[in-house]
Amino acid sequence: MKFTPFLAGLLLKSAFAVAATAPAAKPRNVLIFLADDYGYMDMGANNPKTFYETPNLDRLAATGVRFTSGYAANPVCSPTRYSIQTGRYPTRAGLTNWLAGMRVERFQNAPLTLQMPLEETTLAEVLRPAGYRTAFVGKWHLGEEEKFWPEAQGFDVNVGGFSKGSPPSYFSPYKNPRLTDGPLGEHLTMRLAAETAALIAKFAAEGKPFFIQHSCYDVHTPLQAPKELIEKYRAKAERLGLKDAFAEEKQHFISVKAPRQVRTVQNHAVYAAMVESMDTAVGRVLKKLDELGLADSTLVVFTSDNGGLSTSEGLPTSNHPLRGGKGWVYEGGIREPFLVRMPAATLRPGTASDVPVMSIDLFATALDYAGVKVPAGLTIDGQSLAPLLRGGSAPARDALYWHYPHYGNQGGFPGGAIRMGDWKLVENYEDGVVELYNLRDDIGEKSDLAAAQPARVTAMRTKLHAWYREVGARFLRAKDGGPPPWSPGQ
């Protein structure tokens, strides 16, 4: 066929006609669910024998990727929350404990930053200039003063996010300055799900891409849940013959002499009811995505801020066979449910990946999916998981790190840790004693191999101490004129 100006014009008009009738690309949305004190073994997809019922989370796992070595950046809440907002290790900001946890034992805690500094660049602050509507729903706990709440950190909308770590009540009246009371007895968990679903509908109607963080108050204390669900699980525990069972955590301490009691059986009816309530809430939000046809254009993440509460405050759950729980740098305190469903991912839905990942990775992953670049000059520690989800390579790093220089409320010791491949080294900040575990062979961290692997200990400890220096880690301090505690380099 001879190509003439007439034919060229005809083809050009045809191309314009096709472009005019082709559907516009859907905005790429980001939805992050963050649970509170929800342990790795509390989810059916991770633990088919769990006492708890999590059908909606299990369905999310079946439609996305389940990371079996997914970690929180810290064994307690506020630092991990910081890591999600910024993509950075919380040690960089000195935000290394819940706010404001300053309990003293033989030594003083490390100095603690009491809020997420306004100078930090949050995920919301990067996405909003790119045309995203941003909303925060639920628990914030990143600053006592109102000037540090979500509205000051890049979020257009804040529903229920303020300074407290625990909700004053899971039933209305809520006593929450960022949440109007509902009818007497209204359930907070369902109310927040309704708020998030309404925001999704609102932003979708505006034709705007959105970033919403739905930050559950569940399953944090106070232990409260609807009575009918509590009765359901009491009957279930009785039917299954489940009785309370505990072990002792005999980790060496200078400050704490008595062993710590640790729950080894999941059977707590109130906690189980809270888990089901949270799962139902997640399901209601995901259903709204389906109803609006947004599931195929929304990155969905579900994870937790730290491990299950198994050693204090009613010790309502068991992380067994993981060691320890909330407030401990053992696996029970930092290994989390970690689900990611990314549209157009090439990994088969329902894939379980054992690649070690962390809450610091969610910042870069969300920006990668949204097509928004990390701001020039911004230092972040996390890496995007999108290439891995698309069938490519895992994040190019050789280690993950933890730093907890505090006496928490759960009996854990001030300490740090490094994971390299299958190996994990734990360091006690009271005296510098280290332990070494092979997580592939010993997920319960029962067999300390430090004495048998001195070269590996030296290499890992050297790398951990170099990281301390890089991020400006702070350590325990002497008190009352007493002897100084151990510090790196001793």
C-alpha cells in the first residue's frame, strides 16, 4: 500500500478516535492495615492450628503474597509506626520505645525522642503532592502534643488518631478527641472500618488516587470485645478442652532475677473475640474495594507493629513455638503477619515467600507501586518489594537490624539483634552477652550456638556495631552514681 498524506491523516484520526474511547487507567491506590500487638501465630494462614478465626486475612493471604519472615522494626509499637511512615530505622530518630516508656531498673534507659519529628518526610507527605488524597484511621501514638498528630504529618483526614496507645474504650463513648461518639455501646473496631470504607468511596467518587492507613487499635489492651463473641470462644475452648499452660523464660538478666511466665496455649476467649472483630473489620474494608471495582488497582498490605502479648498484662496469647513476645527481641516479639497484595504482581496468588522483609520496606514499596519517586536526598533504609512481587529479585541487602535500649513493660531485656540469612545474633545491653541462633533449624531460638561459632559471632557483632554507629544508636546509662553499663566496644 502506498503511504500518502491522505492515508497518514486518516490513520492519525483513527488513532485519536481509539485513544478517545480507550478507558483511562485507574488511579493506583495504597491501603495499609496495621494491627496492634497481633502475633505471627495468631493468623490462620501462618498457623492452621490457631485457636483464632481469621477468614478474611486468610483470603487476603490467598490472593496475595505471604511473607513468612516479615518483621516489625522494633518489638514495641511507636518505633514500628515511625518506620512505616518514614521507611527508616527508628533508631535514626532516637524513637526506640513506645511513647513515652521510660521505666528504670538497674540502669537508666537510653534517651528517648518523644514524638516523630515534623522534619521527617512521611509517606503521606510524598504522595499528597503527587495528587493523592491521604487519610489516617485509628491508632497513631507518635506524639503526645496535637501538633505531632496525623494532620501535621501529611494526612488530609484523621479519624481517631491521637496520642494514646490504648483506646480508652472499645465501646462508645470513646473519649477520643479525633472521633465523635456513636450510639452508646457502638463498637470501635466496626466504627473505624465503616469510616475507612466511607473514605474509600468518597475518594473514588472524586476520581483521586488515595493512600489510607487503617491502623487498628485491636488487639491491644484493654481486653474488650462484644459479649456474644466472647461466649462463642469460651464455648470453643471448653469444647476443645484447652487449658491455660505456661512456661518460664529463663534468659539471663542483670536487673531481673525471676524467670518470666510465658503463655504456651492459645485459648483466651476475650482475645480471640478481639481477633475475630479485627478480621471482620478488615473484611468489610476489602469488600468496599470489591464493590467499587478497586481491588485491581489498590496495593493492600496487612502487618502488625510488634509480636503478640504473651509475657505480661494478662498474657492473652501464645506465640509458641516462637520465643518471647511483645517487648522482646526474640522472634515472638518481632516476627509478624506480613501480607502484600499488589495488582499485576506476577508471583502466584497465595505464594509464601521466606525472603526477610521489614516494616521499613513499606514506604518504598508504596511509592514504587504508585509510580512516585523517593525524594532526592532523602535517606531511607527500606527497599521496594515491588520487584520481588513482579517476579524479580529480592531486596539487595545482607542484614536486618533491631535496637531496643529500654526496659519495656513485658519483661524483655534491653538489647539488639541482627539477622543475616538464616542466622540471628542477639545482644544483651546490660552486659554485652550475645547469643547466636540458626532460624531455619531453630525457629524457637532454643539452641545458642555462640560458643560453637566464634568466627560467625565476631563477624555479625562487628557488623551490628557498625550499624549502631551509622544510625546514631543510644544505649543504657548509669544511674545514682552506679557503675556504667556495657556499651559497644567494651
